[in-house]
Amino acid sequence: ITSATYSAQALLGNTISSFHALNLGIHLFNGWLGGALALSLGLTWSQSWFAGGLFLLHPIQAEPVAYLSGRGDLLVTSIILSIALLFLAWQKTMSFWRAVVLLGLSLVALLTKEIGVVVGPLLLLTWWTYKGPKKSLWPIIIILAVALTGVPFVLSINKQAGLAPVAWLTTQMVAFW
């Protein structure tokens, strides 16, 4: 997915400034999603704006925005934040088709970057900490199962690249923490 965005952008304009501008635009969108997610979790407007601003200005966010190769991080963040936001919005009225949309987005997150495997555990954590009425846990279980089936796929790719499974899992746990 990340490579497809590079290819599509190269067709539109192959300048370094356009690549940086798109990365910055995705980052600003992620800040908005972070603020909207904070609002959905029950924070006030001012607290949500602060959370979104903190997300945008936090020093750990500099690398994915500044480096062209960070686009995968930005895209997977957009997808994961969108999944969490949709999940919270649909929690009261979860249906089969909404679960299919969440599952599809989860697969897109996994195809964008390997950290996409955290979508299932993240939704489970979101469901567990959500203070509103809870309807069903089954969409999360399906997404968690898909994420777990993605782990061997990610590990096989990393093995081909010469990365040991323990090193990859350690890196992902540090990133998740």
C-alpha cells in the first residue's frame, strides 16, 4: 500500500517537496483523527484539541514526517486511528457490514506496515476501556484472529530480510508501549 502511494504520487509530480507536503498533510490528518478519537473517548473539546496538538508536536512524530520513507508509519497510523474512531462510533449499532468494514481496514493496515497487527489488541483495549454501552465483542475477536494470522506472514517476511522473530517482536512491543 505504501509503495502504491509513492507510485501514484510519482505520476502526479515527482518532486521531493511534493512528497514532504503529502507526508505533512497525512500527519495533520492524523492529528485531527487523534483529537476526534480523544473526543469520542469522553474528553472535553479543549482536552481533545490538546491531545491532537500533543500528537502533532510530540518529538517522536518528527521522523515519519521528515523522512520520505516514513510514509508507511503515517499511513498505518491513519488507518489504525480511523478504525478506532469508527469502532467507537459504531459500538452501539454494530452490524455485520460494519464489522466487515473494520476487518477490511484491519487488513489494509496489515498490508501497509507490519505494525498493523496491533489493530486487534488495540480494539480489544478500546472496547474494554470504553465507558459507553457495549454491544458486542465478536467483531474484535474476528479482527484479533485476522491479526494473529498475520503474525506468521510478517515473521516470514522478516526472516527473508534477515530479522530474527524475537528482535521484531521486541521492536513492536517497544513501539506499542
